[in-house]
Amino acid sequence: MDDIIIYKFIEFIIFSLYMVFIFLSIQIWFLWKDLDKEDVKINTFFNESFFKKNCIYVFSFTVFFMGHQILEGAGLPNAKIYFELMEMLGFMCIVLFAHDWYKALRLSADKKYLPHELPEFAR
């Protein structure tokens, strides 16, 4: 395959990951605002597997973004695909990180269908 086609495909995936991350961030924000902070199930956030996964995600997207910047700054010929691949993997880690937080908050939040910012749509 041509390098330009691969590059455009990776750019499309990165854009899609941006959109998914924005959606998850908004959902997390709505869940966090409606969460009763005094009655939070603290075991959801402080179990060992949740903490390990979050540490792995943070370490992974840090390594991928640092690798992206190193490859981009090195000025290697035809390395555009490799540093875009590193950027895509970094965004995948961020989306997985946000998804885990969304799942954890969803378990702790009340079963509301609409956030309190949208009461006129509840009719």
C-alpha cells in the first residue's frame, strides 16, 4: 500500500478516537456532576485491578506520545507512518482510560437517564 493511503487511514482512526474521547469525557462529566460524593461506593475506585489498569494506561500513553515526539523530531525519512501509529496507540490508551472511568462512575451513579442540565427533554 502507498504510504499516503496508510497515513490517511491512521489519521481517520485518530479523528474517530478524538470523537469517542470527547463523548466519554462529556458522559463522565455528567455522571460526576450527578454523583452523590458522600455516598460513593469507594471500593469501585480503590480496588487493585482498577488502580493497576489506570497506571498501565497512563504509562502506555506517556510512552507512546514520547515515542511519537522522538520519532517526529528525529527527522527520519519515511517515518511519518510510524509516528502517526504511535500517536494512534496513545489515543487508544486515553480512550480506554476514559472508558474504564466511565464504567466505574456508571456503577456508582444513580440510575438517571438525563442529567439535571436537560430537564426540558424529560417530558
